[in-house]
Amino acid sequence: MNDMATILNPESDFSAIPEVDGDVFTAPLKRPENVGEDWLEPEQRQYSSEDDAVWNDLFERQMEILPGRACDAFMAGMQKLHLNRGGVPDFKELSEELDRLTGWSVVPVPMLIPDHVFFWHLANRRFPAGNFIRTRETFDYIQEPDVFHDVFGHVPLLADPTFADYMQEYGKAGWKAMRYNRLKSLGSLYWYTVEFGLMMQADELRIYGAGILSGPREAIFALEAESPNRIMLNVDRVMRTDYVISDLQPTYFVIESFEDLYRQTVERDFDQLYRSLDPGFTYANAAVIDVDYVVHRGSQEYHLRGGRGSNANPV
Ligand SMILES: [Fe+2]
């Protein structure tokens, strides 16, 4: 691996894993012994018939909810990649199809991986997907991204050329965020787009965020509930906004199209933005501010009643 180019020209060479400066906070993850610096597993796991049955049941449950709620690009990607053929998909077959469509591939990782390694894979059009699958005990909710969340939730949109380009640009943006020690801000952008994003599709709200698409509760809440805010996406605003990781979102951000998302991101001067950002978040996750273009101002009733911890109804 040639590290020199990365050091000399930190934001134009994405061939090597970026170096993380000592000041930059990254989550303390312990690398399993069977994986190298790239955190890739030697190959995809062999799944039992019970694993395949869990996949099939999760798949069926989502397909009862998603038609008419997921964006068309997601449904089209799922068809193109034949994700409905039954059982946990084979990453090699998926990668061959994706390569033909957009030049992406899916690579197996054992667990959540460090940000800088994640960025490096994305910048090279590789999507790291969790190798393991949840069990019946964690069927409804699992905090660590498993193969169902990663493949069902994320991979279909990688078949969309514009979204695929956005994901690569996001990976490249990681280098700059590390230089400014603003990984949290960039993480917010990922959270409110790739994981929990909504879009306007012919004047109708639809879902494109994988965190919503791969779970049972949030699809209806995100689109139809009174509680959450729905606000048009502004990259500067989103990168200043806090988020919750273990409950439904108090606010969703809406894009006009993937072209709009791509343009807003690549045309933004991130050097200038990072210099103006505070190290922490400026806006609470339920806040509505003056500059917002509000699609729906939420009642926040669900969160005011205590959210998941209080078994509140997602109204
Ligand atoms: Fe995810």
C-alpha cells in the first residue's frame, strides 16, 4: 500500500486507506483477528437454512409496507438485482450485477467498521456489508447493521447511477472531514440522507433512507405520522443537526431528487463550511429554525411522551 500519495495530496488520491490524525475522534472498535487493515472478511459467510428463513421473513414483512412508500429507484434497484430470489443474497452475484449497472461492488465485513476505512471503501465504489444476520430474538430491532439492513436497505439504490455517484462523493468527503476534525458533522449528513432520507417524487413523499426501508416501524411514521418534522434538505443546516440513533427520528429531511442531493453536496465548498462549524451540534434534532423550508411541522407528540423508552405510540 502506498501511503505517500495520500499524505502529499490528501484529497485527490483515494487509493490507500486514509491516515487518521491523533486528534481525530474515531469510535474505538476492536478489529477481529481474521481481518486485515481493510476490515474485509476473506469471504462471505455460509448461511444456515434458518438464516435464509430469517432473511425471507424480514423481506416479506418489508414488502408488505414498502410498495407505494419506498421511492421508485429503490423498488427498481431491487428488481434489477433480483433481491427477491430467496435467502441471503450472494455478494459475488450482487457485485457482478452492480458492476454492470454502476461499477459498484458489495464486500463482506464482520461488524461496524471505523469511519476512515468505510470512507475508503465508498470512495472506491465498494459497499461494506455486514456478514452476519440477526436472529429471531433480535428480529424487530438490532443496533449493529446486519446483512439484511446493509443489503436490503442500502444496496438497491447503488443500482441508481446518481445515487451511486453521491455515495462515492460522500466517501471522498471523509478525507476533508478528518482534516478538519468534523467527522460528526459529516456523519449527520449521512444519517439524514443515506439512512433516514425522504424524497419528493412527483409531489408525493417517498422513502430512500436505508434505516427506514429495512425496519418495520419507521416507514409509516416517517411518511404519515403527525409527530415528526419534515423539512427540505439544506446541507449546511443538516450538518449542524444532532440525531438519535436508537429511536424514531424527530425530524426527517426531504430532497427533491438524487440529482439535487448530489449537486448540493459536490457544489458546496466544504473547507469554508467546516471552518464555520462548531465542534458540537448547533441544533437539537427536533428543532425547526427560521431558514427551514418546512413541509410538515411535527407535533413531536411521540418524543414528548418519552419515545421508545416509554412505549409511546408512534403517532
Ligand atoms: Fe446503514
